[in-house]
Amino acid sequence: MSKQRDPQPPKEFLGVGGDQITARRFVEERLAELPHRPEDAEVRLRGLLAIYEDLNARGHPEPMVLLAGVLGIPVEVLIRHLRAAQR
């Protein structure tokens, strides 16, 4: 029997003054769940948008900076990805 973990940490870990290491790990885990195949690009973009919206809803002080940092891309590139996901 496998133990299923809660994919979302408590809200206080991602809020203002929250533990940045925990927030980063949370984003890394969420990103790892997204598809990586080129044919799944739209699904991946929607997943990025969902992660951003989750961080924002939890009150993370800089959700774009965190997500872009974990992805290793400039914030401007992330903004383009998120806009594409909204279309």
C-alpha cells in the first residue's frame, strides 16, 4: 500500500514571510508532474499557469520570480508563457 502525500503544503509556507525553501520545493514537485513531451506543450503551459495562480492565491510575495527562478528562465519569458496559456 503506497502512502499518498498531500501535494499542497500548508498555506503559511507560501505566504508572506513563508519558508522559501519549502515554496521552491513545492514548485519543483508541481513542475515535475507536468508533461515534458513537445506534443503536450499546451498542457504544460496550462500547468505553469495553474502553479502561478496557486502561488498567487496563497499569498506568495513574488510568485513570478519564484516560478521563473525554478524554471531557470527570465521573468519576461515566463510572462509570455503564462499569456499563451490564457489564450
